[in-house]
Amino acid sequence: MVKAIVLYNTRTGSTEKVAKKIAEGLDAEYRSNKNIPDLKEYDLVVTGSWVIMGMLSFAGKRYLRKLRRKNIAGKKIALFFTSGSPDDINPFTKDSDNPRTTKQIMFESMENILSKNKDVTILQNRFYCKGIVKMTKKGKVQANPDHPIEEDLAQAKAFGEQLKKQL
């Protein structure tokens, strides 16, 4: 039997809600980036973070680098993230020769950080949950009380169940 753990980095608590549902679908434990255990006993590490301005947050990058330094060699890794914006073409890339969506940028950034350890397998199964936070008039970020909605959480749980079946 595969032993899995869901790890996450959160700002408003929304990513934690999604992580909890993924863990529920996997029948696995979940922990924040502040409490990463020794990963020797785990076969699968599901890891998630949040987006700011269409990019992986500084805190998310720091968390993934910390995770990379843990014992992840030989592990399978699945990725997820939460975002306050829809998966549109990222405004920073729209005028470039290679316009990309926030989703493409996020998963690529996460994969690049984690794959510096060449001994990991990053699964193509990935989960993205949009509409988690909202900007206030004064530019502050706050949790959107309407998100994640029940449908988002059900999809997160289904993602965990899918990973469990696959592995």
C-alpha cells in the first residue's frame, strides 16, 4: 500500500481547505509547510501553494525549496495550487511570443523547483482551484468567503481519490 502525505503553504486558509480535502480523498495526513515531517516513510508527496499576481508566491518558492531539501529522492510528487484569478493568459506573457496561462506558469515553476533533485517523479495528475481570494479596494488580499465552494472541495477530494486509485 502506498503511503501518502499532503503538504501545503497557505496565506488565507483556503489552500489548507483544499489540502484537507485532497488528503481526505487519499486517506492520508496533511500538514502545513511549517510542520514537514521526515518524508522517508512516504511514497507520494502531494504539495500545494498559492498564487500572487499570476505567479508562485515568494513564500511558496521558499516552501518548495525547503521541501526539496527534505528526503524526497525517489518520491512521486503531485502538484496543486489555489489562485484568486481564473486561468486566463497571464498578463505578463500576453504580448510575448509565448503567451502562457497562470496554470502553465505555476505548474512549471513548482516543477522546476522540485525537479532540481533529479530523483523525483512529478506526476502529470495536477489540481488547480480558482477564485480563492479577492482584492479589496485598497489592494489588500483577503479570503473570499464564497470560495472554495463545495464544488471546488468535492473536486479536490476527487483528485485525492484519483491519485489513490492510480497508485
